Amino acid sequence: MKLLIAGAGFIVQDWLTITKDLKDVELMAIVGTSNDKEIMEKLQKEYGIQEVYTDYDKALNNADVDTVYVGVPNFLHYSFVKKALNAGKNVICEKPFTVKYAEFKELKELALEKDLVLVEAITNQYLTNYKELKDKVESLGPVRIVSMNYSQYSHRYNAFKEGKVLPVFDPKKGGGALMDLNIYNIHFLVGLFGMPKSVHYVANIQRNVDTSGMLLLDYGDFKAVSIAAKDCAAPVTSMIEGEDGTIVVNGPANVMDSFDMYHGNEKTEHIDDKVYPHRMYEEFNEFARMIKDHDMDKTKKMLNHSDKVMQVVQKACDNAGLELE
């Protein structure tokens, strides 16, 4: 795929480190604000990006580009994706897809109407370890309890406490723990178990944004709790508990370094089948294949998955009284 990168922040810079190993990705251009120009020119030299733009409309007019990777702040996802689709480009959008479910639904319909690939860059759905875990869940017998935790003290939280408003804690920019961290847990759970019967979000809300919270999902025969925090830290691990065994996931749901199988109190198996050290490698390899093959069946499958996730997110926001923009 011939890629235009939208954004020059941390996630884009992190992803660029693996592009040398993504054989089907050509870095055609990068676009950002005028304040980003210096860093974009540095990235251009370091990674061989062909063009640098500070005007998104001009960047979209680049006829050599067939795909846009949207790595801008959350509140800009909707407008950037919509413009790219209307320009006839395939789109890879960073998580969360959008801030509101209605926005996602509109983008989904637009992509399918225009017969374009639109996917959410959500690592765990493409990791080999996650696929292996899905195959192992049945061996646990009836699942009864699932607990997810992604608690990570944000390096921006001290500034937030001092009264500074940064995007990651700004409700007007789609900030908060649900959108930034718990989104990975939600994808993990929905990918395994589908839509829950009910959604409740109990959040610690400061200045109209959730700095941490517990998402409670009722699946009927079992319950799931999904914790995410940006105002405190804890060992990051998750468990799926069944009548016949337990799976313990080592590390956050977006990385899934490995997982362990337990029967009773005995660890019976340690599984680590990752194919590349960086979490984003497998998803972008698959995105490149989907675009090369114009795989609309896989596109629809992944959009349907993201649809369920965004419904859960919207219900969580509504339940907690969060009004993100």
C-alpha cells in the first residue's frame, strides 16, 4: 500500500520504527500541522518518506497515495477519515475509531458505499498470541469470570492535577481512560465473546473526564470486569476463569506478550507464539494484504467487530454520564 501518514505524534513515531520490515508498505507522504513541520522533516529523512505536507487537503490530492493512516488525536478521527474516504482513499484509523458511535456508523456506511477498505488499528485482533488464546478458551469449560486490568500512571497526569488541560485528559478531545486504555480491553472481550447483554461503567471522574474506571459487562452465564486507570498503576494482567481452568494473560491487552494455562492451581502451559517483537507489525502486514487484495469480506468482518466495540463504548459513556466530544 502507498501510504499517507496523518499525524506525527508518539504512536506514529513508534510505528515508523518497524516500517523497514513492512515490505508491502511504501511511505509516500506525511501530513501534520505547521508546528509539526520540523519533526516531520526529521522523520522524512530518517525513514525515507517522500513528501511532507502541512495541508491535509493537498496531501489527499497526491495521486500516488492509495491509503491514509490516521494517527491524529481521537477527536479528529471522524473528520480525517471522512475526508480520506471522500477522496477515494482506503483508511487505517487508530483506536478508538471515533468518539461517538453515530460517527463510526456514518464512516462505516460511507466506506462500504465507496467500496473502500476501512479498518481500525487495534493490535490485539491481529496478534498470533490472541488467536492462540481464542483457540484455548473452550478448554476452560464454562467461563464464569473475566477480569481485565490496564492501569498505567500517565506521565501527563501530574500536569492534569496542576490544572493543565492536555488532549489525553480533555473531554472535548475524546480523552480519558475509557478511550485511551480500556478500549484495548473492550476489543479483547468483544473479540472473544461478542456483545454483552448489559454495560455499566463506574468511573472516577475529575473535571468531566474519566481518569480511571471499572467497566462491568454482563454476558448472562458469566461476568466481566474491565479496569483501566491513568491516575494510578498496578501490575497489568488479565484472567479468564472457567470451571475447568484459567488463562492468565501476561501484560496489557494490546501487547499480549504471552499467556499461561492453569488447571486448578497448577500451571500446565506457557504460550508465546508472537512472530515479531513490536505489537503493531502483524496488524499492518494484514492491512497491507487486505488493501492489495481489496479484501472487502475481511473489511466487513472487522468493521462489524469495531461496530460492537463502539456500541459498548457509547453505552459506557452514556451510563457514566460522560459527554466526550
